[in-house]
Amino acid sequence: MNRRTLINHGDALLRRLGLRAGPGADPGPGAGDPVAPPLQPLGSSPQPELSVDFLTELFRNPLDAGYGDAAASRARSGPPGPAARRTGFTLRTVTLIATGALLVVAYQQTVATQPEAATARHSLAQDVQQRQAETDAQQKQAEQLRQQAASLRDAIVGPNASALDQVEARSGLGAVTGDGVTVTLASGPAPTDPVTGKPQSTDQGHIVDFDLQVISNELWHDGAEAIAINGQRLIATSTIRAAGNAILVDLAPLSEPYTIRAIGPSTMADALRKSPVGGFYSYLATSYGVKFAVRSTSGLRLAGAADPGLRYATPITPSSRTATSPSASPGPAPSGTAPSGSGSTAPSPPASKSPPATPSPGGL
Amino acid sequence: MFAVLAMIVGIVLGVVLEPTVPVALQPYLPIAVVAALDAVFGGIRARLDGIFDDKQFVISFVSNVLVAALIVYLGDQLGVGGQLSTGVVVVLGVRIFGNVAAIRRHLFRA
């Protein structure tokens, strides 16, 4: 679009808006004519027309009108004196220095803010990785120490050791081995929007914590005696929950694919496949590309879970049972002396916090 | 020539002193840069046209920067900061292009 058409457009627009009453009321030179007004050469417009839309003026003459005015006044009154010239020179220099500094500061600001975020993110990611490695190492160490402690205890306990191991295996604290099933579960491909090609937000084939919960419960129902998800053993107090996009079992984040290994009767694989849960996930597999595989596996070995510890209850050992009444033993110390803590020592209220006889392994 | 020297001095000063911009002023920095560039290109063109004036240059620089910042501030208060910034950038950008075209005509006769 050249200038002429632009001006014509401007005039037509103004006329349509009724800003110009008619040719008679028009002060502009020939603006009402059907013939386009003559274009004035750059910089020679004698009086800036404010009525002609300012966009046209902006496009036509981007230079500040003040320069022209100053030049005209200089031509009238002659060049400025030396003092005025010096002041102008100083001002100009200061302005130019300020411009240079402004450019640099803006550049530095732009450059500085960008990597700040990136470096912070990077160092955070490194922190997370380092901590995860530390956690893994410590978990391995804890496992070793647990085995060591178990063997030492077996040596001390003697004939009752096998019963203790039984209890531990059942409660999930001890490592177990046996035949069972392996269930592999992985998210299907994220569906893409047919128009934009971007992943859609409603991802039906995405595995969430609920899926692992349902399958674990179905395995318990089918007779599993020990279950581990990606190596994390499930015990009575285990949680499977979502934290953001990650699935946590207890406090350990899991990543895909999810492998659920369960030790139980040989009928377990079939039972899972034929259960409503198995049917549902088979449907998800055919419809949404979810990976769902159940196969019988022999010789599974599941590690024990970390001991969650008792926070409120106190186990009753045979020695303390004979020495003191259960309600009067608030601490692990089995001595018969009066407890110093735990508020007023009223004569034994009937034990709102009396510990259970044994740490019950099965109940949720 | 001297103008270029003064600008280089300014750049060096900025690099050496590394002034920190207060956080409250940071949103106005880009728009102030565009406004300053407009004033500088206007000055160069006026110089080539032979009508350069110190007073006009300084005033256009200061007022450009201040008005641009004021418009952005006003827009931020009204909740249309992005749109007003775009408007300022468009207007100043058009002026910069026009002046650069005039400078180009002066320098290369094309």
C-alpha cells in the first residue's frame, strides 16, 4: 500500500465517521475533492495538519517536527552563541552517554535474568539426583544391616527363630521368596490433538496411583502373601499415592513401567486375568494402548520393607508383662519404677493407650 | 564522530559500573530502550538533514523515555500493560523504520 492510498483511506474513514461535514467545512487543501490531495515532499509541510489522521502523519514524516522548527528559528535569528552551543554540546554528550549505558544495562538485565532461572533449575535437578543416589545407597545399607540383625537375632533367639521369621515375612518386614505372578503396567501413548498435533490433556491411557491400588488390592484378594511394586514391598501401612505426576509407594517415587510382583497361589495369575480388574485393564490395553501383562513367575524374591516403627504403641515383652501392669509402662524401660513423665500419675486409668498384644501384621 | 565516542563511553561506563536496576523499574527497561533508540535515530536523521538541534534531541530523548515508561505504568495499573506496551513499540518502531529509511536514503542514495 503506498502513501497515496493510505491517505485516501484515511479521508474515506473520516468522512464515514462524519468528522467532516462537507466540502465547505473542510479547511484542508482540496481534501474534499474526489481527486486525491497532492502529496507533499518530505519535511516541507508548512503546517502540520492535526485533522488529517495522525497515523498518516506518523507514517509520512517520522521525524520530530521540533527539528524543523529549530532549524527555521536558527535561520531567522542566526546561529546560537558560544555559551549556548557549549551547553547544548554538554547536554547532547550526557544524553548519548545515558543512551549507551541504557543499552548496556538493558542487555545485561536480559542476559542475566535468563540463565538465572536455568542455573537454578539445573542445580535443583542435580540436588535431587544426588539425594536420590544417597537414599538408594542408604537403603541398600539398611537392607544389609537388617539382614545382619536378623541373623544375629536368630542366633540369640534360638528355637523360636523360625516363628519370628514367619511373623516378619507375613508382616512384610522380612525378605521372602516363592512363586507368583508379575504384572507389568505402563501408560499408553498420549493421544495427540488431530489439529494441532499436541498431546491432549485428557489422557485416558495414563497410569495413575489408582491403577496400582486397584491391581494390588485384587492381588491381595486373589491370595497374594507378599507384593512389591518396582521393588517396594507393600506392608500394612503402605500408601500408594500421587504427588504431582509421580506415583509414590510409601515415600519412594516410582517410574514407568510399573512391575508388580506378588507371591501367592498358582491360581493367582488366572484369577487376576478373569477378575473384573483384569478385564478392565485388558480393555484399557486394547482401547488406549496401555501395557498390561500378567504372567506366572517362579522363584520370585521380594525384599523386606523398611521397618515403619511404632510411634504410639509399645509392644509387650514377656518380662515386662510379669513385672508391671500394661497400663503403667509408658516407655520402653521395663523397670517397675514409677514413670516420671506422661502427665499426672492418677491411679492407672484403664489404658486408653494400652498396646496390642502383638504387632498385628495383617490389618489395614 | 564525537557522538559515537560519547555513546561508547556510556557503554563502557555501563559495563564497568554494572548499575543494578531496581526491581520496580525493570519492566520499563525494554520500552525505555526502544524509546531511546527512536530519539537517537531521529537525531541521526536530523543531523543528516542538516537540521540537528541539541535542545530538541535532549528533550525528545527524555520525553520519549518518560512517556513510554508512563504509558506502560498506566497500562499495568489498568491491567492492559501488555497491549499498551505493544502499542508503544509499534508506534516507536514505525518511527524508527521511517527514520532509518531516511538515513539510508542519505547515505546510499537508495
